[in-house]
Amino acid sequence: MEAPSEAQLSRSTGGWISFPFIIATTVSVTLAFGGWTSNLIVYLIKEFNVESIDAAQISNLVNGAGCLVPVLAAIIADSYLGCYSIIWISSLISLLGTILLALTATIDSLRPKPCEVGSTSCSPTPRVQYVVLYAAIFIATLGNGGLRSIISTMGANQFNKPKDQGIFFNWFFFFVYGSNVVATTVIVYVEDNVSWKVGFFICVATNVLGLVMFLVGSRFYTNSKPEGSPFTSLARVVFASIRKRKIPLPSTSEDFYHGHTIAPEAISFAPSKTFRFFNRAAIKSEGDIKPNGSTTNKAWRLCSVQEVEDFKALIKILPLWSSSFFLGTTIGVQGSMSVLQALAMDRHLGPNFQIPAGSILVFVMVSTALFLALFDKFIFPTWKKLTGKSLTPLQRIGVGHVLNFLCMGVSALVESKRLKVAKSNQSSNIVPMSVLWLVPQLALVGIAEAFHFPGQVAFYYQEFPTTLKNMATAMLQVILGVAFYLTTALIDVVRRTTTWLPVNINNGRLDNVYWVLVVGGILNFGYYVTCAWFYKYQNMKELDHYGSTSDE
């Protein structure tokens, strides 16, 4: 990853001078959120007597909600409050939820009495305890989701050049994954070996630190003002096109509306010929324009050519975007099932140390962070030397797709071996097989994430219209959010229709679930290649890995 220049550092607002505060905030809130979500499955099973598969389902729902909230936050930021206000408000909400969660581990009346997992003599958990627990989880998830994508947008908005924005995204993801590594190891270890109370209050402290660091850097930020909801203009294009569906399309650009602020000499282009039906939204008809050039009150009858083209840009991206839903589903299934596998495997490293089950996913984050660090200095230059061309965002995402379904194949093979060992040792719920057998598949999915997640963010940010930049960075969160809910639905379908996922996974066939994901991944990759083949870059000719054009 490239370092910023002195000229960039000398700016009083925006640019790299704001970078330390943006990253410090990102690291702190990631530590806070990752510190409790990474171990949520274990917390639910051990402290609230929740069955294992149900705990995994709850974790998927939490992760899904945490990814979908950024969509609402992006709309509010674009329309009303702006990035700055959304970030500090969301940080405060996240803090309140984390404090309440910490109290469930501190106050005896807020958690069930100790009970052996699987015991039939456990007294039922009072409903009020579940209410407090789920309220805490909801509030903390709402707060973190509100700033998760907005902070990356605000960081990218500090830079004017696509190259600098690309460098920022690489560093941003590096620190996100790096802080997740710390959360999944250090904080989870404290929760498992010291106390849940101490671990959760560490999350509270890091949340406070993130809020403070963000506010301290306020004078260094370049803040763009909200310009109204971009979704209103998108909806207007649809309605205006339908209303004027019987009007024939004109052949000259003068018959289209370009906006009353555009100088006459600048009007020289007509709407593109793709999705021509929507061009009708920009046709000037009788009564649409006042004598002074402004539109009449019939705003839902007339849109500018730029608004029409923005809508078309969104339509063109949607097929590629949709191809990532299944990609996120495989990640969701493996993430939740890996924790359950770890709980049923030998987690000892030597006689005195045991890896927390919630920490097993650290191998995903370590491999992702490592490859993000290697991209600029080794992987991308090597690719260019071998092929003579830079790796485009679509190629980068495609590599992630391939690695993802290969990872599912490795997962299926490892699980098959684990089940064989389990059948020969049925006297214990703990399989005498090291949890390190899970490392290769987790490392492989981490490498895949290093390719496709940053690639998608950079791609959406560059290709989305200017009015939808916040939504562009939220698109990845939407993918993950929907994917986690698809994961929940998939697991539920498997439980209802097969015997592959019983309460004790040692008696199931999780390997079959992974094989299904392999087949689905291959089919989905074919769909992605088809979409990428027909896609034409809209805002750039050819991108290198950090998002600058080949003409720079």
C-alpha cells in the first residue's frame, strides 16, 4: 500500500490529515462490535442455554441486521444529516447497546442461573432476561450498522483523486480486518478465560474511545452537505417514463430536458440508447417548462437527462451486484458452522492453553489482512508483469468467487474426516481431532475476501452516480445483510428437510451442506462471468488495483 505524499499531508482539512482520526474511529468501533459478536454464539449457548443451531441462527440474524442498517443510514446521510452526524449518533447508540449487553453479564438478575449444556433439569429462562438481552443486541447492532459503511464513505470523501480513494479503501480494509483479529483473539480470550463482564466492558471502553477520537478530529474533516434523497429522483424517472410511455422518442438532444442550471452551449448530448424506455422521462412536453427555464410543479412528469442516466447506471450494476448474494451466503454458513465445529473439536494448544471457539474465525481475518498488505507491493505488480495489464475490479472480484467455492470444497473434505473420527469416538461429544484442521479452509476464505470485498467497494464507489456515493459503499453491506438472512433460511430449510444439522453436529452431515454450496458456488460463478462479460465500465476506461484510470 502506498504512503501519502507531503503535499497531501499539508492540507488543513480533508486528505491524509483526516486519515488518523477516521482509522482510529474505525479500529475502535470494530473492536467493540467484533469483541462481542465473535463470541455471541458461545455466550448464548453457555450463559443463556440456547441450543447450538439456534444460537448460530441468532448470530446470523444479528450479522444480517448489522449489514442492512447501513442502507437506512446511507439514505439518511445522503438526504438529511450527512456523514458526520450519522457517525457520531450511531457511535453513541452503539455505546448504549454495548453497555446494556455488559450489564447482562454483570447483574445476576439479568442472566439465567448456571446450567450444564444439554441438561434436562435446567430451570426455564425468565422472559425478561431474553428481552433485555435481545434489546441490548438490537441497540448495539443498530448503532454499529449505522456507521459501518458511512465511515468508509466519509473517509473516501476526504480525497479528490480515485487513486487516493483506492489507497484509502485498501488501508481501511486492512485496519478493519486487523482490528477484527484483535477482537476475535484478545477480547474473546478475556471473555472465555477471565469473565464475560470484563470482556464486554472492554468493548464498552473501545466504543467510548472511538466516539472521542472521531469528535477530536472534527476540525480536520471535509464535510459535504446532504442534497436531498437521491432515491426520489430515481423514483421520478420510473413514474415519468410510465406517464409518457405513449410519447414517441425524439431524435435530437434539444427535445430533452437537461436542467435549468445547464448553459445552452453545454447541451449537446441526448440520453444513451440503452434502456431507451426511460428516456421518455426527460422528454420536454407541453406544460413541463416555465418561461424562465425551470420546471413546473409537475416534477414527477419531467426529469433531467442526468437523472435518467444515473438511473440507468444503477440498473446496469444490479446484475453484478446480485451475483454476490450467494457468495455472502457461503461465508455466513461457514462462519457460524465453524464455531460449532470448533466447540466439538480438540482446541488445546499444549497442556495449558485452549483456543476459544469464537476465536477460530481469526484465521479468516489474519489471511485477509495479510493479503491486503501484500497486494500493492507484490501481488498486483506480479500480475501486471505476467499479463502486461493491471488487475481490474471485476477480475479481482472474479478471483474471489473462484477461491470461495474452492474453500467450500476444502470445508466439505475436512468435515467428512471429522465425522469419521467422531463416529469412531462416540463416547464423547468432543472429537479427538485438532481444531487446526479448520485453518486451511478459513485461511482460503480470508484470501477470497481480500480479493472480492475491497474490489466490490472500489467498483461500486467508482461506478455509482455522484449522488449515490454513500449508497455505493453500503451496497456491500446490503449483500452481506441479505446473505446472512439467506444463510438463516438455508439452514432452516436444511433442518426441516434433512437430518444433516441436528443439535449435536457430530450426528449430522455438515459435509453435505458444504458440497451443496460448492455446486451453488460454481453455478453462481458462471452467472457472474456472464454479467461481467457484458458489463461496460461507465466512469473509467481501465482501472488498476487502486482505482485510478490507465490514463493517469
